[in-house]
Amino acid sequence: MKNRKYVLALDCGTSSVRAIVFDLFGAPVSCVARSVKLDYPVPGYVEQSAEEIWTRQISAAYEAITSAGISAGEIAAIGITNQRETAIAWDKKTGQPLAPAIVWQCRRTAERCARLAASPEMETVREKTGLVADPYFSATKFEWMMENVPGLRARAERGEVAFGTVDSWLLYRLSGGRSFLTDLSNASRTMLCDIRAGAWDASLCSLFGIPESCLCEIRPSSGLFCETEPDLLGAPIPVCGVAGDQQSALFGHACVDAGELKNTYGTGGFLLMNTGARPKLDRKGGLLSTVAWQRDGKITYALEGSVFVCGAAIQWLRDGLAIIHSSPESEELARSVPDSGGVYLVPAFTGLGAPYWNSAARGAILGITRGTERGHIARAALEALAYQTADVVREMERVTGESVRSLRVDGGAASNDLLMQIQADVLGVPVRRPAYAEITARGAAMLAALGVGAISSPEEFLAGEKTTVFEPQIGDERRREMLDGWHEAVRRVL
Ligand code: ADP
């Protein structure tokens, strides 16, 4: 154990996979990324090759170890974090995938979900799983495979098929085909798991016609899952941490106490708030309740809200309006004006998510005058990202009855200093941005290091952390004025 001074994080994302070696003080030593192909065979369908996910991930892992200049025997543990909800079916004996992986974004079960939403069962489903009726979640994807892949149903009923999420698939392959495991944070996204019991639910399995014998065993997020097949990386390495990507990011930010939250500003925005030992159900709104992680015998829950269009609004400034050449340029352009000059941009390109949930709404730019310049539009776009985030945060405060004290941030658009300042201003609390960008992978590394006992607290891993803090710089009155203008603009598009 003494010479094992590193942890390896495998971050298996949707468009790319990464492998990062960290030392036990949380410093990154090497990082290798590989792209993964997405297939769109029919409009609305999104698929991937499970085999390609595996080969890309394991080759990235191998190269990360080599380029760190270390040997596999020096790695104390592996942590896995992954795109959530994506459904994979494989043959338990041969390990052959039995269908293309159905990616979380795939809408093929939209009609099924509309029926589910209107059914009397939905209330129990929502109560047990914390989720809403949406094609994202794995259950209707597995159900679709059972109904549409020739011969699959009969084989599943004989217990010959494994239905798993991406974490399970990687654990299976890493273990040389010996492990059928998942962690509770991933299981909580399938719609087959009772999040209070922390276990598969027989009535949910029968609702979707999934034989429970095909599901993987649920384990805590931190602790031993399996050992890797020695030939794969040069020595057997224990896998000791697993969590879904958003939950892993929450952990990677060390949001370990109730009330702490993070936002990831990617193409879309993902907000998660730690709600402690009990799930908080948003009965009237669209926030999800989910398992953040399970460790030390305790389940920690989170509230989750997403913003459909986040960095995508900046991409639209670049590709749609062509007023910038690159996303970072949005900052310089927005700084060319002192404020948005009364312009509001509502980026409801595909409707509005939490807390409005209106799929018919379309975007708008309001408040344009003869004096409006490109800079005002860019500034209004950045402000819109901050307003949408603030709306979800206020919704989380309503559901939990707690006031947020600060917001931790990561993701591509979080590198925009002006956006971060606007965010602190409209929220009225400090925004904390770590210098290190790969927070999702760091969360998995921390779960693994804790799980194997190489560190004893998350803080140990973060001792060297450098953070930029953006403090609110405007008063309550100005804040209210800005938010009132935004809400008026939203009202106009609804
Ligand atoms: P994803 O993982 O969803 O692909 P990333 O975390 O890589 O997303 O972030 C990419 C998004 O961030 C893009 O939508 C891009 O427009 C936006 N982005 C990147 N840099 C900046 C910046 N400096 N200012 C504003 N937006 C940015």
C-alpha cells in the first residue's frame, strides 16, 4: 500500500472520455482524452457503440499511466464517473453488447413517457424515484430494447442478459467479465430504484417489464467494487469509487454538507444541491430528487435542476448571429458596454426548463433601441445564463427552505470572469471557481481514494486547491431591478 501514491480517475463522458492520474494531494499528474462517436440513425435517436466506449476508455487509462511515468502497481485505486442514464444490454456470458447503447439524450421513448406521465402510476414513480416521466432515464430505454431487439425478451427472462448503465459496463469489462455492479448514484437515475430504500424496486421493475435478475448489484459509491484484470493495465488495481458525472462533480467541489451547491456551465447547465440525509421532493415543480452518493453507510441526497441552453447561447452568438468568433470573445464584447442597456435575451431555443417548464416557449431579444450595439446583445446573453441559474437556485431554496450561502462553479463557460461576476451579482452570494477544471474526474478520484483508505477526508485531497472568489458588487435594489426585467421578459415569451 505504501508505494501506491496515485489514484486514476476514468471520466466516461458523452462525446469524450478522459483518464486522469492524480497524486494523493489532489494534484493532476497526467490527463488523456479520447473522443467517442455519437450516432443519430433516425431523427431524435442517439446511440453509441458500447464496445467503442470501452476501447477508448481503457486505451486512455493505459496512456494516462504511461505518460505519468508511473506503473500500475503505484495506483492505489481507480474511480469511475460517467454519463448517466445511458442504457447498455450485454450477454452475461460472452460480454457481447446485444444492441447499440441508447444514449441519455435519445428521445425514442417520448411517446411512452407521455403515456407514463398521464398514468395513475406516475405519482408513485415520482415518489419512489424522485424523477419525472422523461426519456432521459434508463427504464424506458431498457423496456424499448426488450420490445424491439429480436430475441432479447426471451433471453432476458432466462436471466442471460445484463442491463446496465455505463459504470456497470466499465466495471464488467475492467473486472474481466466477473463483476455485475453499479453504484447507488447511477442506480438512482434508472427509474427502477427506490431512492429511500437504496435498492431496486420490484414494482418499478414490473411496471417496465425488466427482470430484476438482469440488473447489477447496487454498491455504495465509495468502497471496493472489483479488481481490474491484471493484463489490462499491467497490474490488478482495485476500483473503489463510482458516481454519475453530476454527482461526482458535486463531490469534487467538496459540497459535502446540506445546502451546498454547484453549477456546471456546459452546453446546458446542471445545478445540484446537497440536501443531506433525506430526499426533498419538489412536488409541484420540475426539480429532480436524486442520490448524491452513498458512503460510510449513509445515503446523501441532492436536488437537481437543469438549464437547457447555457453555453449553447454563446455558441449561438458565434454561429447564429456571428457577432463573435469564439466563445471566450463574448467576454470582451460584453465588457465593451457598461451594462446591457435594458436589453434582455431569453434563450428559449427549445422551450424553457426549470422552473418554467414550457416547451412551446421560443426565444426573444427585448428592449432594443436605436442605440443597441453588439456589446449589449452579448452582455444580455451572459446575463441570461446568470438569470436562469438564479431562477433554479431560488427554486431549490423554496423546496428546501434553506438559503444558499455560495455557489461553486465549473464547466466551459465558467472560465468567463464577467459571467461569474454577473452571477454573483444576481444571486447576491459569492461564486467560487476552482483553478482546476476537471472537477467531475476529481470527484471520482476522491471517492476512490477515500474508498481504498488512501486519504481520510475530502479536504486532504483539496489542500492545494486554488479558488477564485467573485463577491457580489451590486446592491439589493439594482439586483431586484435586473431580475424584475428578466422575469418580465420571460413572461413575454411564455
Ligand atoms: P460540454 O461538456 O457540455 O460540451 P463544456 O463544459 O466543454 O461543455 O463547455 C462548452 C460550452 O461553454 C460551450 O457552449 C461554449 O460556448 C461555452 N464557453 C466556453 N468558453 C466560454 C467563455 N469563455 N465564455 C462563455 N462561454 C464559453
